[in-house]
Amino acid sequence: MVILAGSIAFSCMDKSSSPAERANSITGTWKLFSGTTIVKDDSTITDYTKDQEMIKIITDSHFAFFRHDLNKGKDSVKAIYSSGGGRYTLTGDQYVEQLDYCDAREWEGHDFHFTVSSKEDTLVQQGIEKIEDLGIDRVIIEKYTRVKK
């Protein structure tokens, strides 16, 4: 009877709290739709569904991101291309990116600490981008939607 009750209790537990389940909940391809950047008291909100597009691909150990303008670089004022990637660790909701590759080479070799949450097809990543040598010190909040297969 005790074994049966224990088995029932175990089967009803929220298994999404295991490390493998949490990692699996963020793996996949994500499309950025909204980003907020906060520098001191100044906030900028960017709609990533207009004029540009960014995806982030997360495997069980690595991430990569690709961002470009939707005008194929033909508008010199709005031409954008950015990419990067590297390794990451995920402990609970603490997600740390180790940026190994980046088109902005001075960003390479830095770690970025974030809190992540995922619910259904939405991923929210919030944290601080800080590189003292470059004078970068800002909070970012990025919202992604899962790209369907």
C-alpha cells in the first residue's frame, strides 16, 4: 500500500523541475519578437517583427543567434547583420551564455547571466549584458516564440 501511494505521488509530481526537463523546455529554434533594453533610467523597446528578424537556436549544450534586416541589406540606414554563439549552462532558471563566436569580436569570451522562463511556446530571457572594457552595462528582456517544425 505504501509503495502504491508512493508510486502515485511520484507519478503526479511536476517533473518539469528536473534538469533534463528544464533544458528540454528551452531547446529548439526561437524567433525574437520583442526586446527591451534598459540603460540607467532609459528604456528602449524594439519590435523585432518589423524591418528585421532574429532567431536563436538552442541545443542541449550550445546556442546560436542570427539577426538581419528584411531588406537584404539594401537600405544602408537599416542594414543589419549580427550573429554569434557558444556554450551555455542552465541551472534551474539561471541561464549563462559563454559567447565563443560573435561578429562583434570584442564580445567574444564573455559570459552573460540571465533568468529564463518558458511557458507553452514563449521563452523570456532577462538579464544583464555587461562588458566593462566596452562601457556596456544594460538590462535586456527578450521575448521569443517557438518556431514550429
